Amino acid sequence: MVALTMRTLALQLAARTGHTLAPGNVTELAAQLEAAITATRTKWPELAIRHELWLDALAPWLDSEPDLVAGFAQLAVSDVYLVGACLAGDKPALAILERLTRTATTRVVARLGGHLSVEDVVQELLMKLVVGDSRKLAGFGGQGALAAWLRSSAVRTAISLGRKRQELAIEDETLEAIADEGDDQALAFLKTSYRDEFKRAFAAALAELSKRSRTLLRLQIIDQLTLEEIGTFYRVSRATAARWLAEARADLVNRTRTRLMTSLGLPAEELGQLMRLVASNLYGTLPKLLRQTHGGDESGQ
């Protein structure tokens, strides 16, 4: 009876996601579903397991998979089911999510310091995750652990909340640029004359960076992840994440300098002076450019 139920569920999942399965693949998918349900019951015994909810939870992650069985094997299936149950308004699932969110947030707030309240961050994050039309929880990728994803979300929420209250000092490590407060008229002319050229060279240099370099900059500047969180994202140490980020910034500066030397024909000394004068005004440009190059960078390769 159980085997028949799992086989039916496997066929229903295939139909929901537009896949046609050979008999052997139906059997394999049924076994995967049975193992996933058992693991989910063990992990969260208080969570009611509803077969129809498995279909709703899994289908969005498997619609575009060329191989349904292989795609299923790549998912953190228990976490995917919990997310689906939360988005469906299941109360036990929401209670589990709140517990996971509180655990992640407590660690993040302790590491960031400041005067933020864990409870304030938890409530802010839960609102973003499950309330309204743009529920952030629906953006869970499904292949990594939900706990790690919640930690990253807690970091961004804590930083955003801390900025609003001016309680966190966020280091801005975009480019090592220095604004010269004492510009004379000649230097002011350079800044005014070449700013557009600088922006064009800067945008082109950013587009030339590797996907990993752009992703690293985006994780730090747009998503506001710490070095520890970036290291977790890539499964490397904090020191390695810091080195990669430094290399990405240096590559961006060097590529910008090379393009300007070609387009403007300026000597190296004058170009270095120009970059110091103009680069500091582009702090606001980098986030916009990173969002424009966001497509295709999610893999982080």
C-alpha cells in the first residue's frame, strides 16, 4: 500500500512538472520520495506530512529540470518541504521556521555587536519571509541548507535594521579611493572633464570581471554579507574570502586604469591623480552596475 502510494505520488509529481518517466525511473523517484518523507518526519516530528503538499512544495524547483530524478536528488528535500508548508500557511511549519530564524539571528546579532535586539531582527526577518506578496522565503534556492540561507538573510536584515537606527558601523570596502578635499582649479577641471570617461571605463571593466569576482562584490556591497558569510557561501575560510575580494577589487581597478590609459592617452602619473580624484564619487555607481550585471552570476563561478 505504501509503495503504491509513493508510486502514485511519483507519477503525479512527473505530471505536475511536465516529465515523462520510464517505469524504472518511476520506481526510483518513488523510493526517493519515501526516503525524503521518512527523513522529514525524523527531522521535524511535529510537522504533519501531507502528500498533496509535497507536490506543491517540490514542483516549483523541478519544473525546469531536464532529468526529474537527478534534479530531485540535488534538492535539500526536507527543507524544501518545510518552505512549501510555510508558504501554504501551515502553523507547525511556521513554528519551526520561527525557531530556525531565531537560532540564526541570535548568532548573527552576537557577531555583529551593536545594540540591536534579537527579537527586533527576528520579527523584521519573519515579516520579510512570509508576509505580503513578495515573500522572501519563496526565494530559497532549494539546494543548500535552509539554516545557512536563513543566516545570510539574518545578516542582511540586521545590517539593514542597524543602518536605519544608525547603530552599526558598516565598513565600505569597495575601491581604495581617496577624495581630495583641497582640489585646485586645474584638478577640479580634470575631475569635471573626465568623469564620464571614468564611468564608462569602470562599467566596462566591471563587465569584464569573472562571474565569481562580480558575485563576490555583489555579495559584499549589495547583499552586505560579512567575510564569514561569504566564506560560508563558497565553503572557504574567512581569509580566503578576504583574499578573493581583494583580488576582485584590484582587478577592477587595474582594468579601469588600463582602459583609461588607452582611451585618454594620459601618462601614468596624471592618470593616477585622476583616479584618486574621481573614483571616490563612484561609490554610488558600483551597486547599480552590479545589479545590471546580476544575471548569470548566481553560480558564483
